[in-house]
Amino acid sequence: MAQIKPFRGLRYAPGVGPLADLVTPPYDVIDAKAQDGYYQRHPYNIIRLEYGKVYPGDNENNNRYTRAAADFNAWLEKGVLVPDKSPSLYLYEQEFDVGGRRLVRSGMFCAVKLEPYEKGVILPHEETLPKHKADRLDLMRACRANFSPIFGLYADEEMTVDGLLRGERNRRPDLEFTDENGHGHRMWVISNPAIIEQVQQAMAGKRVYIADGHHRYETALAYSRERRREEGDPEGARPYDYVMMTLVNLYDPGLVVLPTHRLVRNVVNLDVDKLLGRIQEHFQVDAFPLAPDRSNFTGFIRELASRGGFTGDVRPAADPRTRRHCFGLYCGSGRLYFLTLRDEGALTRLMPADHSAAWQGLDVSVLHHLILDRLLGIGGEQRAKESHLTYTREEVEALKAVDEGEYQLAFFLNPTLVEEVTAVAASGEKMPQKSTFFYPKLITGLVINPLFAINN
């Protein structure tokens, strides 16, 4: 099953600057304003490598990818980035607040052997979009490195791997800092060959589920195949046959999934009253009296969770069978509704027959198939083009975007259960894009995985 190995990570040298000024969230949650802010924060901020700016005069020889490669090479030569002395695993903790509680999520940076999905070793759960993979492939070709880790999950109910690494926490972390969001970060570099071998053995019988980073994983697969063709398919594994991941146990008490909401635009001749009438064929529609200043909107979100069968805590009800399919819909001008599926037993009849019961029962599948596709004409083609649908975590901002006419509708969802993610992945299927939001995101810039030999 999963093959993991240590690697000689590249890390910022002491004295380059405070780590909080050098790291960023993953590229896919950084907008233009945030990108500019990271550029200004520090001249060696990882943004220049992972998600460089695009300029009007860019061409084949001077663009965001060539500039990233030039900066990467310069930082290596100057000693801004330095390799660890020996191949290592990296124990990583994130401490954060959510739902009124302070939690700690533990993970492990390592190199994971790339495997095609059909082998059933590395399993995806979400659809991907071609243009995002093309962007990441161009960056990988130019720089030959993984700048940010893929977020992977594995099942270890006995907490075996955690037990093997627990002793490392008795010493001071090799790095520790607090980021711009108040989240704490701690990391221990583990180079003890005996511990590494034990962890490898413990992981050898496990599957890895991709939680976040599907585009980067599929890009790494494509890049590995490309490099092998270029080199005449050499025998034995090469650095590019592995990809950097942060692996987190499905049973880690700090594993949190939050919802991602949908914003709709470009629907021609949209008649909200007719839409609500058609929705009532399968959903009960209940109006929520939204205050003019939106001060009671948090109450709406809490009730949405309750109607969906959640406990109200950051961890939802343990039994997926207690869940109900319930969505929020905002149509602008204070018109806010709960949409609750009338007959849960009718899902098998209403949903596509060529999908498993696990896929059919997802909130996002129900919303996409019964409402977005059937009633609004936003099918797979429109979602792939990103012409009609945008995804957001910002709930109040979604209301504002509809009121200001930037979007026509906002759909609010409850979180996807981790159990649902793994069930769909194990069945060989993929969820609609942006079905999950594992919180918090992994930081980019703590460790870089070079896909080339390090001589020093």
C-alpha cells in the first residue's frame, strides 16, 4: 500500500526573518490583494516561488514560472534556503480556535510514492479542473520542487504512528511561531533512522485519502511520467516519483471539516419566484426573517446545522444516518430560506443511478444535481468552465455579494463528514469540486521538497 520515505527538506535558514513573515496559506486561497500583501511583507516570502505575480509584459522567457525558478536558485545559492543534514520526517502541529474551542491537529510531512488512482493506494475525493493543473505543471517544470504539501489522510484508529512520534514532543520544537490568524505552528525534525523505519512499517498497509491538493497530486503524477519519458524510463525510484504530503490521522481529535458555500451568477432570465416554486417539488421551503442589519444571520447558520442533523459542535453527529439534506438559499433583498429535502427515502430514485449510495447521499451531490443542474442549468460543463459558480467560505460576504448584484444567489451548506469523504473515495468516485474545507489550511513554506539531488 502507501510507501512513504524521509527527504532532505529545504527550510529557511535562521536569521532570514520571522517565519510568520515568510510563509503563506496555500496558493488556491490567496486572492490578488493577499498576494500583494505577501510580496510586501518580506523579500523572501514563499509567495514569490509558489504563486508569483503575472505582469502585462510577460512572455515565454520572462513570466511567473521563470521568475520563480530564478528566485529559487538564487535563494539556494545565497543560503536563504538550506537543506537538512539527513533525510527526515517532520512532525507538525497546528493549534487553532474553531467553534469556541482551542484544538490541535497533528500531521507528518513526508515523501509519498506517487501511484495512479486506479491502484487504490492513493484515493481522491474531488473533481479537478484542467487549467489549475496546467498552472501547477508549468511551475513544477520550471522549479523542480514541491513548495507546498498535499494534505493526506490515513486511518489509524489505534494511533500507532502517533505513538511512535510521541516522544519527539518531549523536546523543544525545531520551529515554533504564531501566524497572522493567531494559529500556532510547531515542527520537529525527525532524522532517527530507527523511528523512521518504524513509521514506514506502520504506514505500509494503509491507504492515503487526498483531503486537499488534488490538482497538485495529479500534476505530480503527470510530471513524474514526463520526466521518466525524458530520461528513458530509468530503473529504480527517482525524487520525482514521490510527492510531499502532510499526513493526518482520520482519528486525530483536531481534524475539522467546514463547509464551502456556492455563489451563482450568469443565469439568464432568472425568476426567483418560479425557482422557489420548482424547488418545492422535492424540498420544503421555509423563510427565515433576516434582520435588516443581518445581526441574526449566525442564528440562521446554527439552525441550518440543527436541521441537517449536526450537534452544533465543530464535530458533527457521529452517525451519518441522522443527517438530513438541508440547504440555505439567499436570493437578495433579505429573502433567506431553508430548503429541506421532503423525502430522504427518495434519494435513490432522484439521484443518478450510476453512482454509489455514498455519493448520492452527499449534500453537495444533492444540491448540484437536483437544484444547480436540473433547475438552473449549471451542469458539469459550466462548473468546469467556472462561468456560473464560485465557491466561498465567507458567509456574510456571500450575502453582501448577492445584495450588490455581483451574484444572483447564494447557497449555504453544512460540512461534509470525514466518513463521507472516505466512503466516496473508497468507492472509486469523486465528489463535486470544493465539497470539503479542511480547517485550517496547511502552511506553505515550512519545508520544501526538492525533486533533484542535493549535493551538499
